[in-house]
Amino acid sequence: MYNKTTFVLNKIDEAIIGVLQKYGVLLLRLSLAVIFMWFGLLKVFGVSPAEELVKNTVYWLPPDVFLPILGYWEALIGFFLLWRPLIRVSLLLLLLQMPGTALPLLLLPHVCFTQPPFGLTMEGQYIIKNLVLISAAIVVGGTARLHSSNKSFL
């Protein structure tokens, strides 16, 4: 039975879904931008909680050189996500950076796992959350050819 309540609920549902479709990818892209700029700048300024993990993982490069480079790289990923024409560049930088974030799982399993392969430490969780960032980047990348209804740089 299709009654007035069902009709009203469907209209509300359609309105909510319309807002989610209109703003969801933009908010996802802005969220990614904030995360990458924030985490990157923490490395640039030497206050990243991941600093020791990075130093112990990429032990063959001097940390005082590598950490700022990685930080600027991550900040650029975020910055480029803010300007629609640079989304592809951002995703390329992200694609090149992300495999390195998984290195501790292979090189430092004692730091990432409490009981390999499923029990994760905080460091392991920090790394595994990158799956969400990669998935979000894929969604954003899928819109790179779409034209924004908003004529700003977003």
C-alpha cells in the first residue's frame, strides 16, 4: 500500500540523497586535501606522530632530508586536490606515495602487529586506514572529467 506517509518519506529520502550526491564528492575531496596537507605539514615541522615509524622504515635515507621531502609531497597532494584541474596530478603523487606507507607492514611487522596478521597495533591501524584514503581518492579520481556546477576552483 502506498499511502501519504510513504509518499512523504520518499520525498524526504530523495531530497537527502540529492544533497548527498551534490556535495558528497566535493566534501570527500576537501577532506582528503585537509588530511594530506595536515599530515604532510606535521612532517615538515618535525611534529608528526609518525616520525619514528618513518625513520625506522626508510632507514637508508637521512631522516632530516627525507621527512621534509615526504611532508612537502603529502602537502602537495592535498593542495592539488583543492584545485580541480590538478586532481590528476594529485592522484599521481598519491599513487606514487601510498605503496611506501605500507612498507612498515613488511619491514616492521613487530611494530605493526600484536598478533600477525590480524591483531594491529596503533601504528598498524594508522597504516591500514590508508585503504580508506586510497578508496576515497579513487572516487574523487572518477570525477576528474566532470564539470563542477560551481564555477570556482573547486
